[in-house]
Amino acid sequence: MKEALEERFQRNFAEFGELGASVSVWKDGNEIVSLHHGWKDPRREQAWAADTLVPVWSATKGPAAIAFLLALEGAGLSPHDPVETVWPELLAARGGGLSFAQLLSHQAGLPALSGENRPHVLSHAEVVAALERQPPWWTPGEGHGYHPRTIGYLLDEVVRRVAGMSLGRFWNTRLAETLGLDLWIGDLPARVLDRLATMVPPKVQRPTEEELPFYRELGRADSLALAAFASPSGMRGLGEINRLEYLQAGLPAFGGVATARALAKFYQILARDGELDGVQVLPTRAVRLAATPQVSGKDRTLLLETSFTGGFKTDPLDRAGRKTRSLFGPSLKAFGQPGAGGSHAFADPESGLSFAYVMNQMETGILPNRKSLDLVELVYA
């Protein structure tokens, strides 16, 4: 398998314009494939290594979700408790109709902030206050829509209230450090900065047919799609993710940096019900909520069918229980979270596999592209 994967991986550079990338595949507690190639920078002066760190955009949401669930567990709270119990100031949570599980699965009705209520992405306290007063775009729990940026602040504020620290710090100190994961959500130490790759924005716009309705809406000034990806304000250009003030800020929705090995190892723990090297390192209840679908159907933000677990995505199913899209392999139990531009990672509890692909040449799309999906198909073939 490794030889076939390496051949396909090299095709990403020869045919698909990849700049630098790594892929890692784990099974039964061990890394069975580790490949890396290319360059960390667009000038092609710094070689990409196995330990190269790269911004992974929304692939940050998976580790953030687990940190959130562990913070709840530590505070003696259930994922099905109402958000109002710890955050009564949040307008969308008043009345107890919004649970932590619904918050995790993009049902809060807060994918965007109104134009006059949109502080800068680095102004944490102002963004929290804006979320507190924002009327939800739909009744919480009665529909779902991807919260590309705001979900990070929603989860972070709950963690701050129940654990006394930011979600990024909770992840870095309570999870990443303990589990030996080269995956940071803010507070990057100086010793790792020279391992950071530069993220390069897409060269051309090539959305798939399935993504076209979203991109059409993105062109409308009054659309929810545009508002969601502009809330909070700031970071209008994709290249801005390379600025240290964003990477150091601990933005749980899109500000993490990781190696492919770290992401795949993280998902390997989830694929094994929280176990690593014979030790239960994550509580079973948290892992099972992460694996359990919470909502499925037409996504009000992305304008396509999506399905969310407790903090992760899974492939949507038709009425006969068959996948209508296959981002996470053939298993109905697989779940994960891709990142903007092409990073991709998931766990498959059924086969015991986990997979991660990270790169620095972004491609257009709200779904993973062929650079990672061809590798996923080959792993299962």
C-alpha cells in the first residue's frame, strides 16, 4: 500500500501543483504510512520535512471540540445540559433551548454577526459581547448551518467559564502536551516557529458543481454565506493566516497549526474509543459524542447537505442509509474535519484507521479536493 500511496502522493506535485505536503495514516495504534515532500515556502528555498508545521484552518475544529467536551466533563456537565447554565448572557441560549451538543453541531443559529455588530477577529471580549447580543438567524435547535468562525468563540467562552482558561491553553496544556501531539492552538513556543510553513492562497477558482450554489451566494452582499465567513471582521485575505498575531491568538475555529502525524495520531485515539498505547487517555463519553451524528440536512450556510456529530463532520446519508458524499472513506461511522484549501483528517472506528493530509498550496473549495481524496480512496482500496 505504501508504494501505491507514495506514487499517488507524488502526483499531487507533478500534476496538481502541490507545493509542500505530508500524509500520515495510522491503524491499530501505529503509524503505517508517513510521507512528506516539497517546500515550506513559495520561493522553494526551505525543504518540507516530516515535522513541518502548517496552519490547518478548520481542521482546528476537531481538537477544539474534544477540548470543549473534556472541559465540560471536568466541570461535571453533560453535553446535553443547556448552555444557559454557564452562559446566561448569550441571547441565543436563553430559555434553555440550546444544549452544548447542539452548540457543537452548528445548531446555535449564530453562524454570523450582523454587519453593524461585527468586531475584529482579534478583539476577543468584543466578539463575545457581540455574540451575546446577536439575535439568532434561526431558532436554535431547529436547523443547522456551518459556523466557520463564530463557533470558535462560542466554544472558547464556555471553556473559559468552566475551566478558567482559554480553549487554546486548555488544549495545549491538558491534551496536546500530555498526548505528545505536535498540534497547537495559539501560544506557539519560539522553538517551533522555524518549522512553520507558509500558507499560499489559491491560484485559480475551481469550485465543484456541488459547491456552486454557495459560491453564488458568496457573491451577494446580503447573503448569510458571506456574513458567516466575514464574522468577526478582519482576515479578509487568506494569506493573513501566516501572520503570527493570528497564529498566536488561539483561535479555535481556524487558528491551529499541526503536522500530519499529529492530526492522524489525534484521530487514531478517537478511532480507538479514546485509547492510546493501552491507556484510556480520553473519556469514552466524550469520544462517543464526537462520533455520534447530531443533525443532518440542508446546511443554511453552505447550501449543501451536511451532517454534524458532536463537533465533527460526517458524510450525509440518503433515505436508504447510503452515503451521498464520501469524504471520510466508505465507513458510515467515520468522522473528521477538513480545513480550508485542502487539509483533511478523520477517524474510522470501524476499520481502526485514521488519516491526515496537510499542505500549504491552498485550492478553492469548501470540501476536500482530489489531492487528499485520491489518497483516502487508495488507502481503502
